[in-house]
Amino acid sequence: MYTLSLLALIGASQGLVLALVLFTQPFGFRIANQILAIFIAIHAIRLAVYHVAYANLIQHYPIIILLLNLNIALGPLLFCYVKALTEQEYKWQGRDFLHFLPTFFMLAYTAIMSFSMHDLALAYRWWQGDREMQNHFVGEIILVFSALYFLVYIIAAALRLAKHQTLIEEYFSNIDGKQLRWLWLVIVLCILIGLTTFVEQIVRHYTGYSLGERQVHVAVLTVVLIYFLSFMGMRQNFIFAPKKIVESDGLSTESSLSERQQMELDVDTVYDDVAVDVEAEKNPEKYKKSGLKQDELKPLWERLERLMLDQKPYLDSDLKLADLADQMGLSANYLSQVINRGGGKKFFDYINIYRVKEACELLNNTSKSSLLHIALDAGFTSQQAFSARFKKVMQKTPSQYRKDSSKA
């Protein structure tokens, strides 16, 4: 167990240092960083317990096994972290503490039950896999409950992340760095930790197999998770950008607020409106309650198409729904409806189709330009994003399109 003990010690040390850095850094997305810091710190504390256990020291300090029950807070913490990254102006509220009530109750309950045994060494025997302790030590039930509770919140975080993917395509024309793909790997690792813990407890409880000491797989996966978070979590930037204040009637307006106040992040209103538009795209009946009447749609759609052809706003790689709405003199909500209903597309797809058309013209007329140069000129932010969108629209790569065009 020396190797596992050393691995757990290294992971715990790395996790505690990273948690301290994240929690105290004065820049970046502070609320999200602080939630992530607590998430990592709990994993680090658990790894420290594993280190003591694998080093055969736990019989001298059996009380620290109770710290493993902190894992009940991990699911809610990851869920709150995803919310912080995907909600504009996320703020910690009193009701958020309700997610952590089971953690406090479970810590208190296991402490009372453990001390009531009058012999904490029984906890060590349970940790070592003593089958006589399987049906008597409360830890068996706690681990199963905490694994299931953890999985429920991980699934909730995954659903929220999937919804975020849909919504950013309604607000941004460039989603590089905003998709939070790295969080999917974190969720997968967490699901593996939860499932393997649950399965291990079931096998120990209902079969005669001797699996030895507990949580070996969790220790390994947790170390991987901490090092991955140390690289990706600190690189994550803000997702949302400021927008101008608009009136509810859909027309842009000047405000008496200062420029700084006007630049305060107010995207959550637009974000919620766009969420309604996404649902309405699937269910046209919902548009009956929209402020945009059917007879207004055609002239607005035609004006949008003229704007796209004449001014080519899509060449701005950072173009957002609110920016285009400002050029149209509409609210972002109205413009989203115009694009959804008039073009049958999301904002992201609508803008990038124009960028692909622009790229086609450049590929036809500039045979010596590099694909990266053409991608940037057409409004894309990278050659990778350009190639992916181009192939989806044209059913061929930019290189193949250029080759075919040269033969024509």
C-alpha cells in the first residue's frame, strides 16, 4: 500500500495548495473559484484520510474516518459550480444552503453513532474490510447513501450543462471557450467515482468476496480529478459579455445611467428570454403570447437580411445577439424570435452560415491565402472552428472545396 499512500499524499498536498490559491486569488470569477476551491479542498481532505489509512496509521487515529462523510457535499458543490459558470451574475443565496443540510445531518449522525460504540477501533476494522463489521457499522449505509446523493447532483449538473450548450448558441456567434467541454470530463470522473463506490458497497454487503481496503479506485480517480482541475479550472474565463439596456417594447433606448452602469452585466434577462425562444421554436403555439406579431415578422426578417448583406456584421468574430439587435434597433428577445421564426435557425447557426458563404467567396478568389487567413477574414476565431462549421454546412472540408472549385 506504500504506492497508494504516496499517491494519496501527493494528491492531497496538490489539492490543498490549489484550493488555497483558488479561494484567495483576487481576480477572475471569484464566486466560481471559491466554490471550486471548497470542492477541491474536500477531495484533498479525503485523500489525506486515504493516505493515513494506506500507511496503516488509521488504527491510531480512527476518528478521522468521519471526515470521509464530507463527500456528501461534493455533489451540491459541483452543481453550484456549474450554475456559477452558466448563470449571469450568480450569487450565493440563503436557499443554496439547503443543498448541504444532509451533509451537516450526516456528519452529526455518524459522529454520534461512532462514539456510541465506545470503541472507535471498530471503524478501523470496517475500513480494513472485516466482514463481521459489514452489518454493524453505520459506514456501510452512509457510503451507499452518499454515493447515490452524489450521483443525483452530478446528473443535475450534467443536465444544466447540456442546457447551457443550447442557450449559448442562441446568444453567441462564437462559442469557443464558452462550451465548458472540460466540465464534461469532470462530470464523467465524478460519475465513475459515485458508481464504483456504490457498486463496491453492494458487492461487499451481499457477496462473500473480500475486496480488501476501501476506496482504492476513488483515491486514484480523485488524484486524476484534482490535477485536471488544477489545469482547467484556473483557465476558465467569464462566459458572458455586457449588453446595452433595452426597453421591453423591443426598441433600443438611451438610458440616463452612467456608461459604467450601462455596461453592468444584464445578460441574464436576455438569456432567460432566449431560453423561452428555444422552447418556442419547438412549440410554435408559445409564440401566440409573444410581443412580436406575425405581420411584423416578414419586414423585420427582410431588414435583417439586407443588413447582413450590406454591412456584413458577421465578420466581427465576437458578434453577439445583443450587438446585432442594437444594430437593428430591436431588443435581443425580438431579434431572437425573428431569427428563430424567420430563418428557422439559432443565432449561432444563422451567423455562421453567412461566415461560411463569405469563406466560400474567399476560397474561390484567393487561391494563395492560407485557410487560417481565410477563416479569420470570414469572422471565425480559429481554423479548427472554421473547418468544423464549414464541413457541417457544405458537407466537405475547406481544402476539398477549394480543390473542387479549382477544377470547375
